[in-house]
Amino acid sequence: MIKTVKLCRQFIDRHLSILLQGETGVGKDVFARALHAESERRDKPFVAVNCAAIPDTLLDSELFGYAPGTFTGGLKGGKIGKIVASDGGTLFLDEIGDMPLELQARLLRVLAEREVTPLGAVDPIPVDIKLICATHRNLTELVEAGRFREDLYYRINGAKFTLPPLRDRQDIEALILSILRDEGGADRDTIISREAWKSFLGYAWPGNIRQLRNVVVYSLYNCENNRIEASDLPQDLNRSVATASAPPDRLASFSTLRQHKDRAEMERLMEALEKARWRVTDAALSLGISRATAHRKMKEYGILRPGSR
């Protein structure tokens, strides 16, 4: 994932289209928005279109727009399509593998000529867009089956990146903590029990990050006393991990982080205590916190003075 991020940063401001591949729920849309936010076009529009969510009969007008009077019942002044709306910025076409063949031909012309002609219009409109496409489908197989234009495939495939599924990533713990922070769990001092961590880390996550977010949010508001237990997770998830276990090294390395805070905070506290020869007052002073706060964090993280029981 880190390698993919580094490479994308090198290509985001080049004159190449970017194709993101990966299973449903891996965060392709979030990744595309992050690329736009780091690009030279960050102050220009980011326009997203889900090609699978819009009916074929409407996708044409959504993308290319239409001139006044083109349709009975259409907007009196016509409609600006998503392509024109993204002029100067980034156009994100999600699930492009579901785009109908006839629209693929029109999109290819836009990319080749860098201009778009709205439905019912005569004069083309010049456009300057950065194109990012995403799909969970195998476009090569679609091309071989005649369901995706080969020339369009090579046009959008300027730089192709595959986002890994959640089961192959090593930062599930960090993602869970980030979701908790986003949902205000940090303000509530929420704790995740060891058994809950075991369930989180032992599950295969077929729905990837989208499913992970749903489960974490559900568990946060389903728990009592701001402590997430394994029983607070959805029942089907617990059943799936009943006969499985999380990798021992990952579970052991994270089991002492009882509070959903950064592991780095615990390490800084340990380092300060060791340098202060376990004089809590001195360690707290070096960290710029009160003695009471230091004691509270020691309790939260399960930190005991050497020789204590």
C-alpha cells in the first residue's frame, strides 16, 4: 500500500490517466479523492460518477450534459454534464467496467480530442480534466469478451494500481483506531477488549474497509461503559472467527494497547518513565502533562512499575 501511494504521488500531476483496481470496498473512491487533494488541481472540482449506480438511459446525459430543448421535460436551460463540470479538475469514473459500450465510444472521443459535445448541441466544449477510473472487474477479460473497448482500455490505463484487500494489509489495527477517532470514540475513552481484538484480527473481511467501518461503528454504539467486547460485534462476524484465531504475534503486540490511542503515545510514556527512573512526577513534567494524567495513562495502558504486582 505504501509503495502504491508513493508511485501515485509521482503520477498524479503527469499527463496520464490513472486506473485503480481492487475488490469492492477497498477504498478506491477515498483513494481517488486523496490523490486529487495532493495534486496541482486540488483547488479545482473533484467530480465523481458511479457508472454502475446510474441507469444507462441517464448516464449519457449525466456525463455529457444536454443542450436546451433536447428532451421533453428536460431542464429549460439544458444541463452541464459531469465532464464539463470537472473542467480544470479531476473526473473520477467509478466502476467504469459497467459503462455501456455506446458511451465508451463517446468517452474515448472526449479523451482523444479533449472536448465534449453535449446531447443536442452542435459546438464542442473544450475540457481539461485529470481522469481517474476505478473498477473491481477484470477489464482485460471484459475486453476479450467484447464488453469493453480495447482502445478505451489502453486510453484509461496510463498508470494502473491495484489496492490490496483488507485481509492482506498489515494496518487493520490502525484503521480501526482511525474509525473510532472519526466517530468520537477517543472523546469517550473507548476501550477494546483483548477478545474483541481477537475477533477483529481473525476475520477475513470480505467486504473490506467498507465492512470494517460498519462493524466498528456498530460495535461502538452497541457496547456498554465505553468498552467494546467481542459480544458487541455482529453475531455473524463472531461465528466466522469462532474456529479461527488472529496471528499470535500481531495479537500479542497489540493486546497491551487497551485504550484506543496511538501505540506511539504508550511508547513515549514508557521511554519517559525509564529516563526518569520511574519517577512519575519527573516523567510527567518531561512530557508536559500532569502527574494525575500520567498515572491515568499508565493504568489505561497497563504499565506497571518494575517490581510491582
